[in-house]
Amino acid sequence: MAELGARLADFSPFEVQVGSLLSYHSGVIADLHPDDGIVALHRAVREAIRAVRGDEAVRYPWGVQHLTVAYASGAVSSDDAQRLLRRVRPSHASLHVTEVQLVDVTANSPAKTITWERLATIPLGSTSGTPGEHVGAGGPRPSC
């Protein structure tokens, strides 16, 4: 946790827009925009975990940043689900990112459950600077 705290000390809190909700094969997700701050934060967290636990600890592939709202546990019509999701108003919301929750996630495929245990809460560092920028010695530098 010390490694992660050290890497996150230079991150300023930032905001992203969440939405619209999308029916996806694995559940309901919402895209995040702009995603440069969350991508840089995600990369820093993975690098800290890799430094402490090795490459095997961060094998899970990641792509477009998103927020998972619900997981699917069976087959249904994604069209029907999307019609219901489109009625959610407002369709977008601001999310202020101020901390990282380090969790231990367990997926049980036969039971179709995902559980997690919170291990630590690590606040993002300085509140000065532009959202999504790292702030440290020498002033702001662009996100990774």
C-alpha cells in the first residue's frame, strides 16, 4: 500500500462525465469522458501493483475506461434492456474522483457472483493543478 500511496500522492482529484448507460453482453456499463485522467490513474495503479506483486498480478486486460453498473447473470434481450436504460434521466452525471479503493475481488463463475473486500482507501494527493494532471516537484506535467 505504501507504493500505491506514493504513486497517487502526485495525482490531483478530477472529474469525469458518466453515461449514458449501455446494455452490454456482460451487464450494464457507462462510458467515462474525458478519460485521460482515469486512464493515467489506472496506469499508475497497475504500475504500483506490478512493482510490488510482479507482472502476474496485473494480467487482466483493460481497454476503454467505463463504470460497470450491473453484471448479467443470464441471457435476456439487450434491446429490451437498452430501451429501459434509455429512460434513465439524467442520462449523464459528473463523478468527482478523490480516492482509490484497493479491493480484493473474487469471482465465482458457477454461483455467478462477484464479491470484494476493501483492503485500503488511498486519497489522491494535492488538490492544486488542472483536473487529470499530476502535480509534484517541478509543477504540473501532462497525464500519462
